[in-house]
Amino acid sequence: MEHNAGEIVELAVRRQNVNISELSRRLHVNRRTLYNWFRQKRLHTDVIFEIGKVINYDFSHDFEGELNGFDFKEELAVYKKDIQSDHPNSVYYWMEKYISLLEDYKKLVRKSPLS
């Protein structure tokens, strides 16, 4: 029995233990869209590639011949570098700083006496 593209992608997502809500948030689509993609016999290569980047999975072995234009390993390396949280140009760097400040503020508020 041959799997369709959506089933292959869904299986990879499940094997990588990626939460569907988190995946939908990072792809900027709703969960329903993801579930619709999982039912598709064919998926656009851009969709497969973007999901692969988010879940850190190389689909080139699953879709031999169909994804010849993409160099998953190189693109994943660039993507990983982009999301590194220790680089000041990364959005995640500033997001972590902001969260840290919020947590510190929350601790201070808890310690302060009620007026």
C-alpha cells in the first residue's frame, strides 16, 4: 500500500514528537490546515520543505525525485543558525530576554507588600 504525501509528512511529524499546535504556530497556519495537508495525496514542495525545516527532518529520502531542487541539509543548517537564541540578531534571543524580564517582574510583584 502506497502512502500519500500527507501521510508521509504526518508520520514524520509524529516520529519527531512535534506538537501539532506548536507546528501550526511556527508555520503560521491553523491546526485544521495541517490536518487537511495530512489528508492530501500530493503536497506542494514548499509546504513539505517548510514542515521539514520546522521539525528538523530531511524529506528528500521520502520524496526521492520530487524534491530535487532542495538541498535540505544546507537549508536546515541555515535555519538552525537563524533560530539560535544566543545570537543578538535572532528573534529568539530577544524573546528569551523578554520572557526572562517578565519572570523577574513577576517575582518582584509577588514579594512586594500589598498596599
